[in-house]
Amino acid sequence: MTSSLFVSQVLSGYTALPDTPSRPSRHDRAVARDLYHRDVRLDSVRHAFLLASVRRHYRDPSLGPLDSIRSLSYFLPVIRQLELQPLDPFYVDYLERKLADIPCPAERSTP
């Protein structure tokens, strides 16, 4: 996979998530390029998006709401975690179902 394709796929996945900007910043592009140059697998990045997003939205509601995610860097600790211990494919399926229940950016509207 080329660098530009990897970066494009990472950034499109990132901006499609709940609580992320609709457009990536220059810093986000640099982070995505760095992931490519470190040979991080695209699956690790995608799985980190799933895991972190589900963790955010299904955490204890008594803790109050979290601010929006402002940078792709938010996901770096989870990406590192999954490089060391990848997710079971059945758990990935579970996370995908849970994420489907979270409003996507296109579904968000201001009342």
C-alpha cells in the first residue's frame, strides 16, 4: 500500500468517527504519515478507532461528557496497545456493532 493511500484511509476513517472533526488538520496528516513510516498496520489503526470510540461512548455516565476529539494523536496510545496485543476478530465484530449504535457525524445536527 502506498503512503498516500494509507494516509487517505486513516484520515477518512478518523473523520467518520463520532466526536472527531469533519476535516483532518495538517497535524493529523503528519501523524498518519508517521504511522505509515512506522509500518503500523491499517487494521491496528481501524481497531484502535473502534475500541477508543466505544470506550468513550459506553463509559460510566456519572463521569460526565467528554470533549470532542481534536486530533488523531488521541488514538496513538490505543494503537500502541493493539500493536502489542491485537483484538480477537469476534471482539472486533462486537465493537463494530456497538459503534453502529453511536450517532455518526452525518447524523449529528444542532437543534
